[in-house]
Amino acid sequence: MNPRRGRKGAVAVGVLTIIDEELAAMKSAVGATTRAGIYWRTPAGGLDCVVRQSPDRGNPQALSACRTLIEDWQPEVFMLVGIGGGIAGRGPFLGDVVVPNYLHYADFRKLLVGSDNARYAAYDPPTVSLREEVVEPVRHDGTWYDSLPAPPQDNGSGRQHPRVFSSGPLVAGEKIMGNPKHYEQRGSWPTTAMHSRSTWSPTA
């Protein structure tokens, strides 16, 4: 049990989604059926979780929603769960789960004559303990997808089941990068990086 309390209480897990379809999917996945203002909460005795939706797309809006959720509920674990915007290329595919080991903010850059240089900020990535104790066992478990509300479908990958990707950095930004030939998308980041709201190529 979480010993800390926010303005509305305390939970083990707080989940933020962006679009309507993500909210509906997460409510169904965790059983969040009780309305609590802008939140949906799981019933007592089960997974101790609240789910809310960001008021709009974009990092400023998500930051505000994240701050409010933490101040209201003080979750032990906070997750932003969604489809990652536009996805193209070799993967991931429908149903796959991506857990990065490093976070980049793509819009923090220095533009000079003849150069476009990335700048890095020390954002906390998913913890080593989370990836080692939770993600890796699930990644190797051949039955994790049995809990999906819908059976696995042909997602164009040629694989029978979804896959968990847990290596490689995630690049987040304000642009939905869906054109691999665009000069900004092509030249800004290595093709081996996972891109939130952009094109991704797997490293594993």
C-alpha cells in the first residue's frame, strides 16, 4: 500500500493516456470502472490504479496532466500509455509493447549555419529495476498476451503474437513524424532509435 497521500488519495499506479481510444483501452485493461472526477479508478480489492486522459495532444498538455495526477494521487508508478503516434517501417506493429531504455527530447536543438545539433536533457528513463524485474520476465514469457482483451491478429509483421521491445532509446517531440524522406526526420536521429510520434526501426 502506498503510504503517501495526494489531494484525492493514494494509488499504486497512475496511467495517463492521450486520445479517446487509448483511454477506453486502458479502462478496459485495468478494470477502471469507477468515475472520480476527471479520473477513472479500479474497484477496491483489485489493481490499485487510476486512469486519466490528457486534455489535448502535445508535451505541455501531457506535463500538466501528469503533474495534476501525481499531486492528486501520489502513485508509486506512473505510466504514459498510448499508440506512439504515427508508426511506419519494420516495426513495432499493432499489439507490440515498447519500453525504452533512454528518453530523448527531439525539439531541444541548436541550429547553426551548416549544422543542426541535438541537445540532451537528463530525463529519467524507465528504471533498471522496472526493466529487469518486470519488463524482461514479461518479454520472455510466452503467455503474457493471453490477458489481451482481444485475440492477437495478423498485424503485418509475419509473427504469430505481439512482441515486447525493451531496447533502444525513445525520441519524443511535438511533431508527428510520418515521412521517413523528410529532411528533418531523416537527418535528426539515428535510424536505430524508437521514435514517439515518428518512424521507428528496432534495435533488437
